[in-house]
Amino acid sequence: MFRKEKDFLGERLLPKEVYYGIHTLRALENFSLSEDKVHRELIWAIGLVKKACAFANKELGFLDEKKASAILQACSELSEGKFDDQILVHPLAGGAGTSFNMNVNEVIANRALEILGYAKGQYEIIHPIEVVNLNQSTNDVFPTSIKVAVLKLLKELAQEVALLQGEFQKKEKEYAKVLKVGRTEMQDACPVTVGQEFGAWAEALNRDWWRLNKAIERVRQVNLGGTAVGTGLNCPRDFVEIAIEKLREFTGLPVAKAENLFEATQNVDTLCEVSGFLKTLASNLIKIAGDIRFLSSGPKAGIGEIKLPALQPGSSIMPGKVNPVIPEMVAQVAIKAIALDHAITLGCSLGHLELNPFLPLISHELITSLRLLKSCCQNFRERCIAGISVDEERCKELFEKSACVITAFSPYLGYEVCAEIYQEAIRTGKRVEDLLVEKGYFVEEELKIIVQPQELTTPGVAGLEKIKEYVLKNQRRDKQCF
């Protein structure tokens, strides 16, 4: 069974049971690109934007109580996901979001008609444009919906980043006194603690958390009420205040009217800025995941200082092999986020005059990035970082083999003497501490003072004050370092 609908281009037949209409049908024919769908968060957002607008129209007397009630219910159901199978327009459809907005308008109109007991398509009762889209334009509804969806996801991502940071901080405290080799340029460097490495990762994520919260402040200003070009033509002044107040209530998000609706309709640099923050988070995640893969390499022929949870067999040919699959997943997600940032940046830069026609691309890829990074951080925390353990014996073994402790003695003996001792330690396999005792530079008691984890990994000359006390107490006035 079919129903007939028409627009100014002509008439078309649609299956009688579908909630979408002729505008959606034309978009499906014009933008047959892939199986990709508009993100659930964007459908949720536009459902609540339409609900806020319908409420404002009711309050101002543009909708009678009966029609308004049906439209409000339809908007709520749309936002809850009951009609996701009816939102069929491709995410990259041309027209700056018009096809998506019309898809939504038609679904809301036909559901409202159904609630009132009318047949779908009886637009003389509730029209998708003249009633559902009253006092609105795609050019203010769509950008507003994008920002609402982005706000929601930013808050969720910030929370996941904070939780991930907290997991690193737990490891920082747990392994605060475990000495190990620090490395620069993949070579042995100065002593550090395992806790310090976890703490550095946590601090980088703390900055990402701060950036995400700053992004929320940038995105919260919306252009609802600006209509086609931001001038507010055909939109009553009171409409905007009522609609935005209700939108805050419905979403629980701090949305606010942009100070300059004309400018806010033209420019989408705030979305570009958000994407830049996501790229920065992604770069940090790649660094952290790479460090963890490197430090967990092995189990016997690699670094092996930390151990990752064994989650799944790692090879179809090598029995018993386990791979660092979660850090690898993290790196891949982060690489995709960086790639998406490039697409978003181009899309944001190609707006012309009063509107950016590439908002479908910008919104889809930005929401994709937010969703991926949110899930990625949660997965990283739960399935990797929380289960990490440290092989303290391996850390000790590599620390003693590395001779990296020699740097702590440079203030006492000088750079050249220490360089000779370092080379001898590497050549002979002897411990630096043993060579220092053999050559008469220090006694065992003095070495114990200097090589304490606290002394080796904090600012200042390791053990200097305590060594002075020891030398004076034991009358070692022949000591070369004094």
C-alpha cells in the first residue's frame, strides 16, 4: 500500500507505513552513498531541539494545545530512539543539513498525526514545514543540534579521561619507590621510579581533561533563533528565550544563546577547536600506548618492566603468544581521530559567506571522534591500565645492568671520571657501585646514602647533605669529592 505526497517538484509514492515523507525519499535517491547512518546522539539532540521549539510555539500561541501535545510526544519519542529506523538520510548528504532536518520534520509530523488519529501524510492537519518547523530553519536547528550532541559527548569524554587519569594516579602511588632505568632516545638515561612514569602519563591526561572542559564553554553558545542567515527573520523575539530555556531543561546541558546569531550562523570555528583538542588527546594517547607497549615488550627478550593483562591469544601460528592488543587499539583509534581532525578542519574552513554547507561532514566526523575516544579511554582503563603489574625484579636487574646511576656521582667526581667508570662498567659488566668502591671513591655506607630512590629521583645532588655529615662524622677528609 502506498500514499501520495507532493512538493513543488512534483508527486511521489511512499509506502503507507513509513513515517518519513517525500523530502526524505528524494534525499535517499540523491545521496545513495553507503550504509552509514546519522549518529544516535545527533538524533537525540535534534529531537530535543524540536521539542523545545514546539514548546515555545505553544507558549506563544502558534500551536493549539492538542497539536502541541502530539508534537511534543513525537519529539520525545524521536529523541529516545523509537524512530531511528526512520532517520535514513546519509550523514554526508548535501544541503547543509536540510535533508536531515526534513527527515526529522516528516517523522515528527507523521507520528503526531498518528497520535491524533489521522493518517500519515495528512499534512493539512500537521505540516512538516509549516507546523513542525515553525519559526525555525535548518540553518539554526541543525547547528544547534550538533552543538547539543557535542556538549553531551564532551562531558562524557571528559569524565572518561578523568577516570583514566585516576587509574594512572593509583599506579603512581603504588609504584612510587620502585627504581628503574629512565630512557631518552631509546638509550639508558638517569634513574627514575615507575611511579614517576605513571604520574607523567596522568598529568598529560589532566591537561586533556582541562581542555575538554574549556571546549564545553566554547560550544555551549548556539544560534537557535537566527533562522536562515542569522538575522532572525520570521522568528519572534520571545521564541528564542523560551526555546533555549526549555532546551537547557530537556538536555541538562548549559546551552545559551549566542551573542551574535549572525556570526554564529556563519562560523563553526568552535567545532574546529574542539576537534583540535581531540587531536591533542589522541596524540597523548598514542604516546602513552606506545610507552606501555615498549615497557611491556617481551616477555623474556624485551624490556618486560611492566606486565599487561593477558586478554586473548595473540597468534594463529605461535603457541602461547599474547599481544598488547589494548594499547594497539588505543593507537589506532587515536590515529583515526587525528585523521578525522584533518577532514573537520577542511570542512570548517570551506564555509562561504552566511553559512557553512559542510556541517554534515563536520558533525559526523566530530561525533565519530568523540564516541571513539570515549569508548577507547574506558576500554584502556578497564582492560589494560587497571590490570597492569610491575616486575620489580626485572626493573632492578635492568637498573643495575644499565650503569645509569653514574650520573648521580658526576657532581662528586666530575664528568670525565664518571664517563670512564661508566664505560668500564659497560665493558666489564661490573656494577657502578662496585667500581666506585674498588677505586676508593666511596665506601659502601656512602653509596647506600646516595642511591636511595628519593635521592636519585628528586631535584638536587643525590645525598649531598647526608654525605657531608657522614664524612665529617667518620673523619674521611681525604675524600676527593670535597
